[in-house]
Amino acid sequence: MLKGRHLIDPMDLSVEELERLFELAGKIIEDPKKYAESCKGYLLATCFYEPSTRTRLSFEAAMLRLGGQVLGFSSSDSSSASKGESVKDTIQTIGCYADICAMRHPKEGAPKVAALASPIPVINAGDGGHQHPTQTLTDLLTIRSLKGRLSNFTVGLCGDLKFGRTVHSLIKALARYDGIKFVLISPEELKIPDYIREEILIKNNIEFEEIERLEHTIGTLDILYMTRVQRERFFNEADYIRLKDSYILDKSKMKMAKEDLAVLHPLPRVNEISVEIDNDPRAVYFKQAKYGMFVRMALIIKLLGVEEC
């Protein structure tokens, strides 16, 4: 049972709990009207201390489609944080009004601090460069729905692997499944943090390799997870110019890929995926965004413990 629990880290849910969550999400996808009043009378608070499009709107859409209601704020400037109120005091106040809270915060660990003081379930909707567990649930549901499994894949993660919280969360989650090999594609400046490499991959004997060129490995991949290479992360302009085109996925690179490759992206994109491949059936990032709403619907039902159909 997940009723009353918090989701701060993707590891908060066991593989078995994830499977039950995905089973419920699948039922919702098949017949969303059946769940249209599952959360009638419940309130979701969306506490977003930094900007968001997909995450905030998908949480709100999820609750509204379940028959519940939404309140909250979309920036710290529109909350009492601008007056110096602590996260602890904010969540204790929100707990007086709402039944569940989704929180995004620029500071790593802030949602966990909120959860320790909260009278209601708290969902981490992204904390700095640390974790983004509901994006990970979205990614896993997308892969499971399209591929029929979550094991025995070669997964390429490309772009900013150092600061990309979605990458960190996905590696931690997929590392629990059998037969996963990671190909980590990034410039030297944006390689995965040491704690991910040592505590998740090496410690658990997960097969992985680190390379700089996407075109050197794309033909081996079952799943390609693209992220943006950020100019501001480089120490000098010359290094950025040298590497930036290596991380643009276009038709020429897709010609080297498997016929059943699935290309995912947490979005927003800038130029790392050319619009020329948007109609390629292997490009599933907009489907992925929709799966995000369905998995959040299932998560809200589970954490509130409302009767499932």
C-alpha cells in the first residue's frame, strides 16, 4: 500500500510497487472515463518554486481528470517564500488546505525537508540537479508500454549527464532491472557525477561505457534518451563549438539506428533533436509527455489510497 507515503526519490518505490503502479496506469490509459471521479472531493497543491510546463500542467491535468481540484503557485515570487517563509512552514500550512502536494524546488533536498514536516503526501516534482522521480516514472511507463518490458536493453543517455536530474533518476531506477547496459554519451565536462558512477553502476556491477560521439554508438541502442547540451556549462566557447553538433539527433544519425529504437526526451528541447525526425515513428517524446499524465494519475490514486476501479 502506498497510501499516505511520499515520493522523493525513484528508489522510494520497490520494483513490485512500480509494477502495480504501471498496471494501474495501463488501466487508466485503456479506459480513462472509468477513473473520472476517483479523486472527487480531493485537492492537489502544486508548489512550484521554479518554472515548469509539462510537470506542473501534467499534475494539474491528472488531478482534474480524476475529478479532483487543484490549487497552488507557479513561482516562488507568487508565494510567501518571497517573504522568507521556510519550506517547512509552507508545507505545514498547505497541509491545512490540500490532501496531497507536488513540489518543485531549485534547492536539492527541499522536497525531502517538506516531507519530514508534512501532514499530507509530498511528491518531489524536481529538486535542483538532484532527482525528478515522476519524470522517471514517466520514462519507465513509456518504455514498458512501447517495448513490453523494462529489462534487457542497451540504453543510451546523451547530452548533459552531469547536471541532468532526469538522467540521474533514470539510471538509478533502470539499474534495478536485469540485462541493462548503459552507454553514457557526453563531453568530458558533462559526464555523470562520480556518485552515480561509483555507487550505482560500479557498486552494482552494471555494465556501462562512457563515450563522446553519438554516431559511434547509435546503431547499438534500443533506447536513446536525449538531453540538452548546455552552452553555459562549458569552461570555454571552443570546447562547446567542437562538441555541440555531435549531440544533435537528425536524419543522418537516425539512418544508423535500429528500426525499433525508441527516442525519448524529458523536454523541453532546444536544438538537440531536429524537428525533421518528429514524424519518425521511433521519436516517442510527445507520447512520453502524455504517458506522464497517466502515470501521475495512477500515483495520485495510490498515494491518496482512494478506491480503485
